[in-house]
Amino acid sequence: MFKLALKQMLAKKKQTFLIFLGIGFGTMIYIIVAGLQLGMRAYMVEQLLNNTAHILISGEEKYIEKDFVENHLYPDEMVSWVVPPSGKREEGKLGNPQGWFEVLDNTPQVLSYSPRLNVQAIASNTQYSAGISLLGIIPQKQIKISSLEDYMQEGSILDVTGGTNTIILSHKLLKKLGAKMGSTINLSNGVDAPLPFKVVGIIKLGNNQLDETFALSHLKDVQKLNKTPGRITEIAVALYNMDLATPLAKRWKLLSRDQVQGWQEANQNLMEMIKIQDLFRYIITVTVLLVSGFGIYNVLSIMINQKQKEIAILRSVGFSKEKILQLFLSQGLLLGIAGGILGNVLGLILCKIIGSIEFSFEIGKSNNLWVSYDYLIYVTGFCAAVCSSLIAGVIPSYSASKLTPLEIIREHS
Amino acid sequence: MGLVVDHIHKDFGKQKVLKDINFKIENGEYVSISGRSGSGKSTLLYILSTLDIPTAGDVFLDECNTKKMNDHEIDVFRAKHIGFIFQFHYLIPELTTLENVLLPATNLKVESSKVERAKELLNELEILDQIHKYPSQMSGGQQQRVAIARALIMEPKYIFADEPTGNLDTYNAAKVMDMLDKINRESKTTIVLVTHDPDFAARAKREILLSDGRVVN
Ligand SMILES: Nc1ncnc2c1ncn2[C@@H]1O[C@H](COP(=O)(O)OP(=O)(O)OP(=O)(O)O)[C@@H](O)[C@H]1O
Ligand SMILES: [Mg+2]
């Protein structure tokens, strides 16, 4: 039976080959699109997670409220303001960092966490001064939750140690200040006298704005500079499984008034974009299915029409309806399998080629596009090819199996 | 046992093609059905051979009522017990002579045990040298003989032939008739032959003459 199916297909070499190519091509396109898209997504998520933690716990920002002021200053009076009081009351800070450390230490899903203090400061070197965004970290903890270390041009994150007033500058900021490795710059919190900091590293994040303002130092030294010992503005948390960020964040939100945000929530625009990309990929998948399915349907319909006589012979020598169905379905299946394999191979080759093209700009540490080789892409592509072939083969095959030998024999005699 | 035809009628719409046909064919008999064109010969043969069912009346093959057999039973019966030979040699163009002859055996998954018999049959039919050719590479007469070999491969109890010589020259027609004689003689196969050639009809042990949908002899 199988042999006959093969032979029938070989007898129609051109048709068979064309439809084989069609399925292969469709599958290939799917694999390339999916590979590029998922690669792009992996790139975006990685970029994102460099700057955002899986979960970020940060202090609630407090604003001055009219009612609060009225109640405190003028408890029993009617007040009307010419200009009502407004503005930020204080920097966002964690009310009870120690409590958070306990929670985090006791949550098994947490891989590691890094407490940080984020302050604005003024850096100056001889003549020039610039506003900087200074992040105080504990280097040993920070390197566990992000790949910041990979972005170091010179020195290491571990070179900033507590109590030594050491600092890492982003490369453009370094240039602006006219500083270099080893030089000393002055940092001021804007109120008190400046403190000297020694440059021990240069970092390049690849983001223009950040590269002009970003600086890293040890948490303790930043707390000292800011005159806020023990203060922490945020805790960046890394999880073993980043997909758990949203539910965990939701749970932790209930524990205090601090803000707890999973990376997905913090980047809703990006997540929306990813959803649109997914939709796009589904549309392509369906299109590929339809096109190859329609091709198979056509070829099989034509073939079955030409083969009525033979179907009659097979039925008259005792082949059952089911076997006729099998005969033609197996041809669709064979085409689907062969086309699926072809598509996977071509897709893989093209993905490799695309992935090896050197671009003139940098895409996350290299000059190549990120391409995903997730095995699921290949499995999906293959299954789609096979399924669409089968489904498309069912209708013509079924109508073939219903032909009775008599109708055809009478017609031809 | 044998083939029993019991009060058969066959209508196509208003046209009554077969009218109250009754006869019995014993196992091993060689019967011809003859009559003028349009008299209903083919229609009767199709009904006898499970390809069609009568409008009224019953056909019993080996005491089984063909009307009451289900699809599966009919498939099996055809595969094991019936050989068809038609005026047009219906061969599968993608299969070689040998593969075509073995087709019923392939269906019953007994292909390998029938290869020898296939070769013997082809030898007897003088087309052994065509064994690996495709139908399109053979003459009409050769193709018809391949079809005959296919009908005989499973050693069926019944052979139904509808004008098997209609497309052949005198020499080849005679050969086919000789072959049918021989099968009937040697393996006690029941043969029902439809023909409008009086000479060939006469070669059968019994002749059923149809006229206007009735048996007239
Ligand atoms: N499927 C059908 N629908 C309608 N009429 C039919 C059908 N099959 C056969 N007939 C009619 O039945 C009559 C007998 O046809 P049948 O084919 O049995 O004749 P026949 O004896 O075999 O003739 P021939 O010698 O020409 O082959 C014809 O008048 C034909 O038109
Ligand atoms: Mg006829």
C-alpha cells in the first residue's frame, strides 16, 4: 500500500516536487520568522533585565497633600489656599529594609537580591561639573542579579569597595569630566562639602542617556555621601524562574506600602509589543498552514480525479474503503513529513546564515542578529506542515474512498 | 452452494432493465450470458458479482445474500473469491506487470507466497518476458492478459468476465478463451462470461440468453 502511494507520487514527479517545495518553503519561512522574532525577544528581555531586576522593590514616593497640611497646621479652621502646597515630600525609601531581607531570605524562589541606594549628585573635576545618577550597590550582591559586569570596559564592579570612596563612571561621563582611570573627582550631594572619589572602572551600557549620567559606587559610600546611613531606595531581586515575577510581586505587595513591581509589569509597553509579535507569528503560521494545505488539497484532488479508474480496480479486487483513504492520506502525510523536514533543514541553514551576518552596529555584545534556535520552533514548524497536509488530504481522500467501482467501470466501458 | 439468482429485478428510474430473472449456477460451471446490446448483460453481471445490488430479488453467493453483506464482508469476499476481467484491462499504470498481478495478494498481505504462482500464470499467458514492464510499455493484448493473471492469482471460486475479448484481435481473443476453458477445466472455477459473440457463447457449458431484460432460453 505504502509502496503504491510512493509510486503514485513518483509518477507525478513535477506535481509532487512542487508541493513538496511549497510545504518546505512555508515551513522554512515560519522557522526563520519565528527564529528571528524569538531571538529579538530574547535580546529585548535580556537588555531589559540588565537594567531592571526580575522584581524591583522600591520606596513609595510621598507627595504633599493639601488635606494633610491643613489638618496638621490648621486643625480647626477653614483654609483657602492661593497656591496649595504640593511637591514631593521626601525621596522614596524603603521603610523597613530589614523586614524585606528577611522575606527575601525565606523565599525559596529568590536566587539573590541586591539592596541599592539611588541618588542624584554633582560630580566635578577642576572646572567642569555634571549632574549624575549615582547608584550605590553592594558589588558582590549586584553581580549575582545582573550582567552589569559584562558591560565594564575597564576595571571590575568588584573594585568598588566600601569605605574607600571608589567609583565607576560611564564612558561618556568620564569623557565629559575629563577624568581617566585612577583620577580623583569630587562628588557632592548638593548641600554639604564635596567628597573625593577615585575612578576605578569605566562602564559602557550602550544607552546614550545612561552613558552620560550613570555612576556606580559602594552602597556604604553613597549612604555616607548622601548623609543617610542605612537608607535603601530599592531592592533588586533575581528569581530562579523569571516567569514567577508577576505572581510573587503581587504577593509581596500586600506586605507593605512599598512598591513591588515584576519586570513584566514594569515594562508593559514591551510586553504589549511582544504580544503583537506573537500574534504576528501566529498569523504567519496560519498562513503557511493554509497555503501548504491548499496546495496539498489541490494536488490530491486533481490526482484523485485522474485516478478514478484505478480506485475502481483496487475496490474491485477487494481493497476496502479504508485502504483507499489510507492510500491517498499517506501521500498527503508523506508530502507533509518530507516538506516539514526540508523546511526545518532550510530554515536552520538560513537562520545560521542570517545569524552570522556582521552588522555595522552592536547588538548586545556582538554584531550579529540574535536568532533563536529553540527546538520548539522546529517542532511546531514540522507539526504544522504535517497537520496541514493531513487535514488537506482528508477531504479528497475521503471522497475517493466513497467512489464505488461500478460507477467508474460503467463509465469506461 | 453456488450462485443463486432469485427473482431479480433491476430498474434505472422508470426503465426496467432486468425483469424477474431466476437461475442457478453450480460450482465449477462455465456459463455465458449473451444477448443484444442493451439487453442488460452487464447489468446482470454486476449484480451477480457484488458490484451492484438488485432493485428487487436476491443473489446468493455461497448461500450468502449479497444484499445483506456489509462493506467489510463484501471486500473480503471479492478479495478471496472473485476475479474480474473487463473489456478494458484496468491496470495500475504505476505498477509493473508483476506488481499488478500481485495486487489482490498485496491487499491480503500474502504477496510473497504468490510470486511463484504469478510467474506461472504469466508464463502460461506467454507474457513472462513482460514481467517488469509497465502497462504503457505493453500492447493491448498483453495488458489484457496481465489483467487475466490478476483475476486468477488468488485462485478465486468465481470469475466474472465482461466481454474480455472485446478489444483483442482474433488470435489474442482465442487465446483468452482457451485460457478460460483451461481454468474452468483444471481448477473447477465457476466462470460467468458476458459476450455477444455467438461462437464464444457456445463454448460455455450453458448459455443464458437475455432479451429485453428476460432470460429467453
Ligand atoms: N447506471 C445506469 N443508469 C441508467 N440506465 C442504465 C444504467 N446502466 C445501464 N443502463 C441501461 O440499462 C440497459 C442495459 O445496459 P447494459 O449495460 O446492461 O447492456 P449490455 O447488455 O451490457 O449492452 P452492451 O452489449 O452494449 O454492453 C441499457 O438500456 C442502459 O441504457
Ligand atoms: Mg455491457
